Amino acid sequence: MRKPSFSSVVMWICIAVAVVGAVIGWQAIRYAEVATGYIAQRMCSCLYVQGRQEDECRAEIGPQIEQAQLVYFNERVVADLYGLSKAQAQLTPGFGCAVTRFTGTMPRGLELQINDE
């Protein structure tokens, strides 16, 4: 049996590293899709359904929200996690907040103003 050459061993190692990198990248994108949807929905529900303040909502969601960029609109929240995935949650009165995938660039948004009742 012939011994494999150095270049073929290096090639197989590079292929293995590329496959592992692709799997990790794919899993990161899947995680980002779930995380952005979760963050957008929780912030929308907390702000617009429960009528709470932004800092209370951020504290309730936990430290993972610090990694997301959030943009607020009238009864809508757009979340972006590292540019991997974007999601938006919009309030439908009587039904709560529904999550959809957001396409395009992150909008500028509005200053968050929740009326205290």
C-alpha cells in the first residue's frame, strides 16, 4: 500500500476544516434567525401589549439582547443580530405581536415614546 503524499494530507485537512466551518456558519445563521425573532417578539409584546418601559423589557429578556440592534416604529420592532438575520414584530390589535422576516437594510426608526397610563 502506498503512503499518501504530504499535499494530499494537507488537501484533506483543508477540506475537513472547510466543512466544519460551513456547518458552524450554517448553525450560527439558524441561531440568529431564532434569536432575532424571539427578541423582536418579546420587545414588541412588552412595549406595545404590556405598555412597559424599554429598560424593563430589556432586563426581562436578558443579556442576549445587548448583542442585537433594535429599531422601534409605531407598534413595530425590527431586530438585527450581527447582520446575520433580521426580524420584525408588529402589533395586531387584539392578537398580539406577529414575527416576520425583515428584508432590506436596517431602518432609522423613531425615538421610543411609550405613554404612561
